[in-house]
Amino acid sequence: MHVLLTAGPTYEPLDPVRFLGNRSTGKMGYALAEAFAAQGAEVTLVSGPSQLPDPASPRIRTVRVETAAEMFAAAAEVAPRADVWVFAAAVADYRPAQIAPEKIKKTGDTMTLELVKNVDIAATLGLSKRPEQFAVGFALETTNELAHAQGKLHRKKFDLIVLNSLRDAGAGFGHDTNKVTVLDTAGQIVNFELQSKADVARGLVRLILDRLP
Ligand code: CTP
Ligand code: CA
């Protein structure tokens, strides 16, 4: 079995020294890569900039990228031959419309950046998903969590979506623990306990492997 995993943030350059990014550390995605490899899967881990070292398992090939466009290109190359797609990356929704060739100098008291939408990696790959391929998305919502997650599940052709809780102390960005809720296309909801990201990853992998066609 071959698993394609996206993980970490993306960095969208503004000029040679600055970028737009986010607080994703990659911990959840890297933990998933290890958990899939521990079950015997071959994993391609397409990772945005993360401080974490490449996972040591010989079953995991780590491909380092910076931008959403690079992440898309790397994921699209692997997607056709992967049985399972897991989109754990926190992809920047927008990027600067222009990358200045030189460092932008400080001028007025205010500054406005023009941003343009990035490719939606999960949704775009979803268009070419074959019936036997299995896709898992992630979502982090602060309002109408279940409804928004369900909307993404259908819109992006996911078979499962993992909803990250921000309500619980110890869950989310940078923490070693996480609390998630998993939704499927049949409307079934599975609540996970607050636990280490490694345990969440093992639980998710078990749930995914149980549901493979
Ligand atoms: N995703 C992606 N490419 C993007 C944006 C998101 O592959 N450009 C994936 C994420 O990796 C995640 C899922 O889509 O698995 C949902 O991401 P999220 O940011 O919650 O959804 P968006 O569609 O970007 O909606 P919004 O940020 O407005 O809530
Ligand atoms: Ca987003």
C-alpha cells in the first residue's frame, strides 16, 4: 500500500527575505507518516517547511517543499499511484500577487498587500480520484464546526475528514497532544479522546485501514 501525505505549513514568498506562513509544525502529519509506515505502508510525505527531521523509517520518503504550488506539484506527481491520500498540511489559502525581486523598503505609514488564491491541492486532486482511492482531509474550524467540516468532506471528495478541536487546552498547533473528531460520508461521527499526536495518528490509521475498499 502506498500513502500520499501532505504535512506542515506552506511559506509564500513576498520578497527575498520575507514570506507569509502559518503556525503549523507538521507534528500531526509526521506522526501519521510514522503510524502508516509502522503498519507496513510505503509513505510519500510531502512536507512544507517544518523543524522536524525527516522520519527515519526506510518506508517513508520525505519530499521537502516551500509553497502551495510546489506542494501541489509534488503531490500531483505521486497521487495517481497512491492508494490513500491524507491532506494534513496547513496550506496557505492565498499568496502575494507579486514576489518582489529585491527586499521591499519601508515607505509609508500603512502598506497593503495584494494576495491571490492558491490552488486547492485536495480539491484539485479530488477531481481525478478513482473509486478505489481513499482520501482523508483535515479541518480546523472555530464556528459551526461539524457543518463546515461536512461541507469540506463533500466538496473535496474526502472519504473521511478529521476535525481538529481548538476548544480543548492541549490540542492543535504545536502541542504534542490533540483532540479530534472524525466524520465520514455516511454521517457517522467518531470522537477521539485528548491524547498524544502519536496515539491520535495510530487511531486514525487503524480507522482508515479498516475502511479501505
Ligand atoms: N487544503 C489543500 N489545499 C489548499 C487548502 C486546503 O489541500 N489550498 C486541504 C487541507 O490540507 C485540509 C483541507 O483541505 O485537508 C481543508 O483545509 P481548510 O483550510 O480547513 O479548508 P479551506 O477549503 O481552505 O477552507 P477555509 O480555510 O476557508 O476554512
Ligand atoms: Ca484554508
